[in-house]
Amino acid sequence: MDNANDPSSSPSFASSSYVSNGSSYNNVAATFSNDPSANSDHMCLSKLSANLEKLVVDSDFDYTDAVIVVEGIEVGVHRCILAARSQFFHELFKQEVDSSTEDGKPKYCMSKLVAFRKVGIEAFKVILNYLYTGKLKPSPPEVSTCVDEACAHDACGPAINYAVELMYASATFKMKEMVLLVQRRLLNFVEKAAVEDVITLLIAAFHCHLDQLHTPCIQRVARSNLDAVSLGRELPDEIASEIKSLRMKSQQETEPDIVEEADLNREKKIRRLHKALDSDDVELLGLLLRESSDITLNDAYALHYATAYCDPKVIKEVLNLGLADLNHKNLRGQTVLHVAARRKDPNIIVALLDKGASALEPTADGQTAVTICRRLTRPRDFNETTQKGQVSNKDRLCIDVLEREMRRNSFSSGMEMATQISATDMHVMLDYLENRVAFARLFFPAEAKVAMEIADAGSTIADIGPVPAKGSSGNLLKVDLNETPSVGTKRLQSRMQALMKTVETGRRYFPHCSEVLDNFLADDMPDLLFLETGTPEEQRKKKARFMELKDDVQKAFCKDLASSLSSSSSSSSPKVGINHKARRK
């Protein structure tokens, strides 16, 4: 078996090539001469490789003496093999360990072994198989492709991230031959990928000392229109300075004019706005805007900046200023929704849509926000099953919300009803709304949280528990003797407005979840909630009916998930008028 630390020691990969559609290698038998002894050696090595592979894939051959924990999963390894194949593991296993398994095996954590980058279980298993067999397995499609069916998967986010994981692991474990092979694959991405993804490649080249990859990445980013602010935020200072120098040199060759003082003053004002956002000080941001009347939020791309780097609460405060055009495009031809799609935070996406951001607006290269989101999402994450009551997968939630917004035709809130109904009707409606929101928080915690935050209902209806209290809906019937009737009416109206907006936001962005709740509350649920009231016979009937409804809800919930997956899959085909093939500017 070849030595992983000496590329020249093994002829088996001398003329192999990294194949993009599966990260597999060509048959290398042609590298051997017709000499019978060479062919015999090749057969022996192949047989040895196949035998050692049993230690990785066959549980009957589990004679492992150490454990490496990856993403919470314990993977058994044989220290003698890893130490012989990798100098890194040879040095590691000579050291004392911090922890061990119940049966006394030394235990190591992957997050502590590999710095700068998380290495997933799929990538580690490929690395492990290579260490045992000398063969590189095909890339697992569930983590190396995206969920956009129109994508060729030759430069999408998951394909790049998977290869980068392999690079960090192989570089850390000092597997020189593997580093060279994966670097060739990363080089293929440089000209095909979006420049934002080239940043990921450039950082990997920096940390793993890949000079061959470093130069083309620097050149690609330098000639792109990615702004200097983003470069300063996402790259180490020395790399950002190198790119800035290349740009200045290129500009001097084409436009030798001296930069005017007015431009420098303008940049200084923009930096002050960004610093205010960095400190989460929206009040200071407003003050700076009033002082600098010649610079607007749009001029500074301040909302783009906040969407990319700030806390969702700060973004919401900036939106509430009402001073930014949500469909204003930056130098990359992207709106704030496109930036939010790369971040994949449902709170931010829904907040932008709620304020009027267009989900149909394409980037300069023809991608909508949902296309961006899909090309950054792995099938493993998108298809992850969510059980009732558990937090929904954010990747699928973002895609689902954006797709539904693109299909939405009309929406009416009905908020004017809150100030026109009688006190009796108000209590009846509040009772229903509080029950509905309480069950939404029980069955769909992530979706309910997003809807409440967008509706500014967090503090107004925060006292609603996961299940309504017996005999009461929240705190509606609590009496404050110091509260006047008019104040009490305003309090209830405010509460009902928050509840109604929460429900309507849910109907707008999470219609399947809303349908489940409609089915659940269609029966006389307020009466069923009080199972301990009435005669024993009435209680028995209530409990029987309650169990039936629980079963109906579970079936509706499963149907909702299936429908969501089906609609997401069917809508992934190319849209008319949108160029899904274009990837980079």
C-alpha cells in the first residue's frame, strides 16, 4: 500500500484525474507496464486494498481501538493503520487523550483536530476510506450537490463546500497526495463559481498554504466587482490588502487620474454608517443620515450590509426607518433579498418580504432569491425529516417561503376588523386566536416564532403558553382594578391586532401549517380543551374525540410535509424568462 506522505511512492495515482461528476478516478491499470511482475504487484495491492476496506464498511470486522467523533457520531478507527498512513495521526496517538469511551477506547473530536473549518461525517468517511484503501470514493450526492435541478453541480455551493472539507482534512492530516488531487478539483471551480464562493476557495488556499490555488483566486476576486467592504469583512487583512493593491495597479494603468477629495470624504461617511450598524446602534445610524444629507441608505448599501452581517433585530430596526429601497441593487446587481438568500435566515427573509421586497427580482446573471437559496442547499439538509414539535429545517423553510411568495397572488389582512367589533365578539375572537397561536407554537415552533417576530407580537403575546391554560385564554380575563375601561379596551385591541397579524403572517408564508391548524380547530376545540369538566360520561366522550383529533392532526401534519416537499421539487424547474444556467458575473 502506498505511503500517503510520499506522492512519488505510489504509481497507482500517477496518471489519475479527478472527475467532477463523482470525484472518482480513472482506471489506473494503464500506468503499469506489461511486465508480469508489475501486474502481479498491482493485483496484490488491489486485493490488499479490498481486504482493508472491510475494516471500514463491514461491521463484522469491527476491531477498532479508538473513536473519532464527527457531527456527534462516533466513528471507530484503527490507530495502527492511521498512524502508518498519516504522520499527523502518528504524532496524535503518541499523546495523552482527554477522554475515552465507556469501553476504554481513546476518543478524539474532529472539531478539535481540524481548525478553521467544520468537516462533516460524509467527507470524513471518504478520507477514512482513502487512508485504508488508497482509493478515493465518489462524492456523496447528498452533500456535494444542491437541490436546484437546473444546476449542473459543477460549481454550486455544496460542491465547493464538500471539496473544501476534503481539503482541510487532507491538509491537516498531512496527506500530500490527497491535497494535490483535491487542489486540482478546487482549481476547476475558480472560473465557474460565483465570486462569493471563490472567497471560500481563497480562504482555504490561505489556511492550507495552497500556492497553486491562491494566485488564480486572487486574480478572479481582484477583477470582480465585489466591493471592498465585503473583502475587508470576509478575508484576512493580508489577502484583502493584496487584492486592493492589484485593483489600484490596474486602475492606475487604465485610469491614472488622482482620486478626488470628495470621493474620499464620501467613503469616510459610508464607513461611519457601517460602523454604526456593526455596533447595533440604529439611533446613531439615523443621526448620521440626518447629518450627511448627501448620503442615503441606498448610497451606502447599508441595508445590504446589515442583511449580510448584522443581527436580525438590527435589520428589522433599519427596515422600520423606512428610508431604504428594498429592491435597490448593489454593484453585484443584487437586492437585499438576494443577500438574505445567501445567509439563509428565515427571520430575515420573511422580514424583507413583509416590508415589500420582491421575490421575483433577478440578479444581474438571472438568478432569483430562491435560486440562490437552492444552489446553496444540500439535499441532506433539504430532505431532513422534521417531527411534530421539533424546530423545522431552516434551509427548507427559507426555500419554501420564497417559493410561496413567488406564487402568491393576493393577500388581505382584515386588520380593520379589530377596531369595529363589539366587546363580546372581541373576547370570542381573542379566545380563538389565542388557542390558534398556542397550538401553532406547539406544533410548528420555528414557523410560529418567525410569524410572531414579524408581527411584533413577541412582547404583546409572550404570555401565551404552549397549551392554553385551563378555563382561560392567556390572561384575557385577569382584572386590573387600576385599569380604566378605555385603557382595557385598547389593551385587548392591541393584543388582538398582534394575534391577527401573527395568524395572517402564518397564512401568508406557511399555508400548509395553517391548514393543519384549521383542521385541528375546526371542531369545538375550546370545549375539548377542558377535558376534566362535565360528567364522567361527557369527559370520556371528550377524551375519545380529543384522541381522534390528535390522530387527524398527525395525518394532516404528515400530508403537509409531503405536499411541501412535492411543491418544492416541482417548482425547481427553470422559470420562464429567468436564466438558470448563468452563475457568475
